[in-house]
Amino acid sequence: MKLKHLLAALAGACAMGAIATASDDDPAQATIDALNAELASMGLNLEVDKIELLGSGEGLNMGRTVINAARDKGNKQLSSDWAINDQFRGNRTNITYMIDSVDTTADFPAGEQPDVVRFGMETWDEETCSNIGIDELPAAAPDLGFVQWQVTGGAQGSTVTVGPRLGQVDVVHGGFLPQPFWDIIAGCAPGAGCGNGILGVNFTFTWIGTDWDGNGRSDVAIKESYYNDEFTWVNDGVLGERGDGVFDFATVALHESGHALSRAHFGDVAIHHKKGLTTSPAAVMNAIYGGVKRGLRGPDKGGHCSDWSAWPTQN
Ligand SMILES: [Ca+2]
Ligand SMILES: [Ca+2]
Ligand SMILES: [Ca+2]
């Protein structure tokens, strides 16, 4: 299903209010359905399992997680995770990633941007409780991103990571994208504005019908992240507190890298009459941006360590 079909599927969808949790009737289900129809038409044994959206925290822009409703309603596994030694990922015991090199933001020097993504991945890697191997691969194409390819009708992005490189690369950082990408993936027509409050997004793709490690959870095939260039990004480690109107890329890259390594949103989001949206407890994996956070907090470490402790220690 190309862009025009996706748009047709979205016709009538309107801007939505803020919700914090998965919902069968979330407008972004149309995006999951469209992507899965395309994957099926390509003959790929892949499906989109969930979309995790990071809210800017401005106004009432919460984040949310949208789980494939077809999975929710069926008798499939209730969640997903990477499977160690997964045959369909080359029996690897490490996690590999690629970084897009063309979809940069003009907000700070392009030359710094890959290093910020690496910082995001390596900060999780440095947790010594579970020293999984996290290894960068050379980008298989300058413009990476299957969802971007899909949303732009093949004009941008690439199918290389779900095609010839399928099973070789686990995590794809697809770059900074402008509207209308954000409205489309959030489930409204371009210009309707439902994507305006989303800072970043992570798409989880799972294999269909496998549970290689027998843990009752679908096995992840690929994770893909993007960042919203409609916002102004900074990389000085100082600017980017709530209310600054600018956002620290390292903080958001760390958050999206957490999703790539199976961390879900964490903590409660509440509405305060003076402060607006607040989170508790504070964590990198809060569903909204909460200012500069360039180090993992207790809840982030706890989830990461328990999840990855069964994997062999590597560097
Ligand atoms: Ca891209
Ligand atoms: Ca599994
Ligand atoms: Ca920007």
C-alpha cells in the first residue's frame, strides 16, 4: 500500500486527544494496518507489532504506545522481545544497528548527529549488569527507513533493511523527518496536526509465527526510529530543559535507543494545574520529554538489566 492508499485509509481520521496507553481504536492503527498490508504484499514474514510515540510534553502532548490490534485480539504472543541466537537474524548474540546519513536536521551540525545516536546506543551498552554486544554496521544505503519509504510512496527511505539486509541489521536510525510524516503515522491527514506533539517514534517489527527462544513472546526482527524535525534540536547538554522550546537530541536518542533495546515507556504521566504534564518517577523511558536526561535512571537500568541478563556478556 503506497502513500495514496494510506491516505485513503486515513480519510476521515481526525486529530486526536492525548492518550497514554495502547488503544484498539487509536488512529495510528491505520498506519500499522497499512504497513502490514505492504509487508504481506512484498511476501515478507514480518509485521509491525507496535508503534511507540514520544510526546514533547508541551501542552498536553503525551506519548503513547499503539499495539497491533490484530495481535491483541488474536491468540498470538502478548509481547515481543529480541530472541538470542535467533535463526532469522543469523544466530547472532549481539545487536547491530545502522544510522541514516542523509536525513539530518539543520538545527545543529550534521557531523555531530551520528555520534549522538551512537551515544544513545552505547549508554545502554555500558550498563555492566548486562554487557550485550551492540555493534554499528556501515549504512546499507544513505537514506534508511522502511516506514519512511512507505509513507513517501517510495520517494525517500529504503527497503534495503527489510529486503537484501533483512536479518542482518536489527536497529535502524532512520533520521530526522519533517511533516507530513508525523501526521500520517499518528493517524490523521497531512496538515491536520495530530503528529505535531511527537518528538520521536520507534516501530517494532516482529517475525510472524516464530518464538525461537520459547519465552512466549514474539521475536523482534527490526526496530526503526525517527526524529521530528518540526521541533528545534540542540546538542550542547545545557539547553533543552522544559520550557526552553528546544529539545536535547542526546536525550531523545537515548530514549529511542531504549526502545530499540526493548525498553517500554515507564512511569505515570499526570496533569498539574501549573506545571502541565508531569512524570513520576523520572526516567529516560518516560512517555514524554522531561528535560535533558543524558544518563539512565534507576527504573531504566532495572528493566534493562533484568531483560538482558540472560544474554552472554560481550563488549
Ligand atoms: Ca531516512
Ligand atoms: Ca520469543
Ligand atoms: Ca528542526
